Amino acid sequence: MKHDLAGLTAQYFFSTAPLPCPYLPGRTERRLVTELGGRNAVNVHDTLSRAGFRRSHGIAYVPVCRTCTACVAVRIVAGEFKPSRSQRRALARNDDLIAVERPPRATDEQYRLFRRYQRARHGGGEMARMDFADYQMLIEETPVDTLVVEFRDREGVLVAACLADRLADGFSAVYSFFDPALAKRSLGTFMILWLVEWTHLLDLPYVYLGFWVKDCGKMDYKTGFRPLEAYTVDGWERIEPASLPQAG
């Protein structure tokens, strides 16, 4: 995969050693990584996001596996998005929620919800073992324009939260979590729908969803948001999920 990094000649990139792939069991992954820092961090982050990179803490990265091209960066075209019937139901089920935009500051309340979510949905994963200090780093270790959107019910109870980065051309959904006892609300879908609507209201074009892998079931939800664009060898192209490459 070719990534357009014009204008970043002073940026230092390095490749990681092979590590276990977080998406496909039994495979390894290599990443091209660069640090985000200094006065130009926001502009660098914008440029890298448009080139298919993803932020984690203070770095930006993209998979550069030699024998596999399954990871594809995807984004929703917010201005043309039309919710499906099931997505309209998710919006209706959550029309009582109040969204509150906050700076990236970790709270005990958020962490308690985060722990319940991790233990119920990803009990065997590394994130399920995160303590408050780890969670605080996830939320607060950012050199770019980041916010936390909290979603509360009418009693003021926190039921979901989304960590997102503001970009020049939209928003990047970094991480979200919700009360696992409220599965019927489809809160994960609802938070993306909320971001899409918010992005459109601000007259910005895209919501970046990170990487999608055709053979990874836990990422299937991303294909339900259309129109969807993927970062390809020719740049961003509107795609149908069936046309994207399988794991090589």
C-alpha cells in the first residue's frame, strides 16, 4: 500500500518488529510508526489521517505487512449518508440520551463504565486488564485536538462514551464503549450515527473509522455505514465491501 506523505519530509518514521496481529489469529503484523509532537502535531495528524494512518496515544501508525493487505483504512462520507432501517431504529431507541462534549480528561465514572464494557465484551483482551492509570493515558495522552463525548440518560447516568479527534476534514472515532447491560439500545452504532450527524452539521465531509478487515467479524459493523471510502493504492475510493481484498 502506498501512502501519500508529501510534505512530511522532516517527519521520522520507523517500522516495528513483527508482533501478533490484533485482527487475524495466527498472523503477525508490522507497523509504520511516527511520533506526533511539537507545534505542528495537529497538521501532521491531519495529513497522516488523509493518508490512511490511525492515532494511538502520541503516535500515528499504519500496518505495512509484507504478505497481507487485509487492513484497509475506511471513512464515512457524512454529507451523503442515509441511515438504514436498522440504524433509524437505533436512533429512535436512543433519542432520550443527552450528549455532552468534554475535554480529554479521564474520570472515575468513565473508567467504571469502561471496565464493565471490557469485561463483558473483551474479557480475554489486554484492555480488560487496564487500570485507571492506563485508561487515563488512553484518554489524556494526545497531542492533537481530542474530545470525549459522554452520553447520559434522563437520570444523568453515563451509558456510553466516545473518544474522538477533530480533523480539518471531519472527525476520527478513536475508541468508544458503553454499558453492556444495554445491548438492545445498539449504543455502538448510535455513537457513530451521532458523529456522522454532528460532522454533517458542521459542514465537514468525513468520519474516519480506522481500519477494516474483511475476515475479522468484529469489524463487520463498519460496512453498514454508506457511502464508505477506503484508502487504496490510488488514494481514497468509494467502495463496496465485497470489492476489498481478503487476507493474503
